Amino acid sequence: MDDAAPIKPPLKVLLASPRGFCAGVDRAIQIVERAIEKYGAPVYVRHEIVHNKHVVERLKALGAVFVEELGEAPDDRPVIFSAHGVPKSVPAEAKARQMLFLDATCPLVSKVHVEAQRHFEAGREIVLIGHEGHPEVVGTMGQLPEGAVQLIEHAADAELFEPLDPANVAFVTQTTLSVDDTADIVAVLQRRFPAIAAPHKDDICYATTNRQEAVKRLAEDCDLLLVVGSRNSSNSVRLVEVGLRGGSDNARLIDDAVGLDWAWLDGVATVGVTAGASAPEVLVQGVIDRLAGRYALTVEEVAPTRETVTFKLPRVLTS
């Protein structure tokens, strides 16, 4: 009797690079970890520090308590603001309550806040390109008085937008949008308002841009694209959209290896794998390992861009 293991069918995996954690996410997670080390548990975090359920659950186990509003946190424990940024009213409330607070807002989101403030002080009407209700959008609009920022989500909205003074308009954007969709909206605004003030440098962050470019490079060569990330992660959802638009026949968003459905691989010869900027690399490796359990894998890295960006932690956590 032949007891040899059955031969696994071949499967090619195209692994997007870069993928996973960006510098802003890495900094935000470190802020929570260091705060717990320095001040002990519990440490409160307003909103999910980043949009990934595995990251949030791990930090909960270390002693982080996640709340949606500052009113849910006690006065006598440290509180951390998420990487997405918060309206100005939130730190103002924390100061009024004499709370110890740490701001984990991504520096590239803070850059957008500064730009919006500058346009407001110059008397310009401000357009924010972004998704309604996303914490980053809420935080950016909350930098200025109510009504000072108009939200535009689609090119059709840009066609309908009517400023008070067409010659005195500026735009900023959410940092995690589809590069191509945003370019379409900006093109409408610039056609309608040639004098519109634009960011000195694109507001869509380097990590979002790099991950979308990597997906575009591999999408047309894979039969199935797997994006590791949570459903409330804007940049992860955009990667699925970019993959479908870029030529992948099928693109799926999964939280982890458990979310992999073998039926998706029927007739598939090549799988693309990437991860949103808030998804840890261990989850990507989990997907690869699960695939390797059933298939003879050949793994090839695509668009190997190396990211070297880092952001400093708050001084209070490093001294």
C-alpha cells in the first residue's frame, strides 16, 4: 500500500510590496503599547486606534479600553486619540477635564488639518474630498467652524457644488482614498474652478498610493486577489476596488486566513495577496500558510518598493 501524501496542485502567489502597516499605523500602535507600559492599565483609546479588529483585540488584551466618545473615559486615566484624528473639540474637552491625553493622529492627517486651517484663515471656501462619516473626515471637518468645509464624495457632487465665490475655493482630501477616483473629482473641480487652491503635495498619503500602485501591477496577472484587512478600513476597501478595476477577475476582502473560502480558488492558477495599511504582516503570513496547506506554492513579490518613512513618538513616551 502506498502511504505517500497526495501531490498538491500548483498555485502561484503574487505578493504585493509594499503591503500592510504604514508608518502612521505603526506609530499609533506603539503609542498605545508604550502608554500601557508607562502608566499601567487601563489606558483609554477614543475610537479604534486603527481600523483592524486583530490589532484592537490584541491591544485590549494588553489593557487598552476602546470608547467612542471622550465622555466614556474617566478623568484620572490616560486617553489616546486614534490615528484618524479628532475634531478640535475633543482635546479641548480633555484639557478642560485636566486629563492626560496623547494624540496618535497620523502626521499626514495632521498635515491636512494644517492645510484646511491655512485656507480658512485666508478666507477661502474649503472642499474636502472624502467619505461621509469616516473618522478622518469627521476629524478634519471638526478643525473648523461648522459649515466652513463642504464634503464632496463623488465626481457628480463636484459638478453640482456651487461656492459663494468661484474664484476663492480650495480643496483638501482624506488620506486613504482611491488615487484614481480622487483624480477624477479633482479634474472636475479644476475644470469648473481654474483658480482652486490645491495641496502643495498630494493629501493622499504615500502608503495608500504605494499599496494601490502595487495592486495595479499584479491585478491583471492574477485570477483572484485577496486583500487582508477589516471592512471598516477605508484603504483596504479601496485596494479591492483598485484590483477589480486593474484587471483582476475576482477580488475579496478578508480579515484573516479563516475568511478564505476554498470555492474562490476553483479554476484559479494565480492568486494576488496584499494587505491594507492597518493589517499586520502576521495575518498575511497566515493566509500564505493556509494556502500552502493545500497547494504547492510558488511565491513571487511584485512591485518591491521599500518604504523607509518613520514618525517620532510623543516625547512624553520616550523620555
